[in-house]
Amino acid sequence: MTREEPGLTNSELAAFCRQFSSLMHAQINILDIFDALKEQSNNPLMREIIDSVREDIEMGRSLATAFSRYPNCFSPFFITMIRQGELEGELDRVLEDLTNHFASRIDETADVTERSAALFDWERATNLFTWVFIWVTVLAAVCALGAGAIWYGTTELELPGHPGPNILLFVGLVLLLGVILFARGRRKL
């Protein structure tokens, strides 16, 4: 979708949020909710958005991140409310609030205002930084382990001997164990 394309009207957003809230309140699976929302929509743009958001959810992205890919349709206020609802676990209540917000502004223009082409995606930036940090730490661990092993292999030292290679081996093992524990902890979240 380009910046020149029209977005969604407040009445379309109110109807979308109302349906979404009702389905969330009924505790239906999120992927099934998007299938139902797509079937109920007559707007081709809304159907495209729903497909895209569903794919993003299947790939593990947050709803706020998925909706933020359509800045001409969803305002920063909408994205912030969705993100807060996800964090608090009260998405159905937030969607009801958004329904009331958009319903009270049906006669007005859409909430989306002119802004830069894309909003900065903090979630993606954090994930990228975490990925880079993990791999730099793994590289440092492998280098420390390798240097310690080479030091032992090229000298006539006994294992408990000189502190230099022992320190390198210890630092390498600690870094490697830290990465493994951090990665396991992230998977459980």
C-alpha cells in the first residue's frame, strides 16, 4: 500500500474493532478470529490487511507490529492501544474502547494523519539487537575457547599450570553457557 492510497474510514474501523472485540471476548483462537473477520468484510483493502496481519501473527509478530505495517489505515493511537492491550492481556477491552473511539468520530475524517513513510518499529529493532548480541557473544566465546586450546596445544604447559589459557577457557565456557541459558529462556516466553 502506498502513501497516496486511501485508508479506512472511522465507521469501518469501528465495525472492525467491534467484531474483533466480540470474537476476542468469546475466547476464539486468534487465527480463527482473522478468518471470521475476513469473511465478514466487504472492503478489499480490509481483507488484504486481515490476511497480512494473520500471516504476521503466524510468524510470531505482535498484533501492534502487524497493524503498524499499514500506517495509512491505523493511527499511532490505534497501534499504541493495541500494544497496551497485548501487554496487559486485555485486548478485548481495548478493542471495545477503540470501537467507542471510532464510533464517536464517524462523521469526522479518519484518525490517520500525514507522517513519514514508515514508523520506527521498536520491536523489530530490539529483536535485531538481541540477535546480533547473541551471535557476537557466541563468537567471543568460541574465540576465547579456541585461543585457550591453541595456547595449551602450542606450549608445554600442564592443564592446571599457567593462568592465561585457563582464564580464556573459563571465559569462553561462561559466555557459551550464558548464551545457551538466555536462548532457552527466550523460547519459553
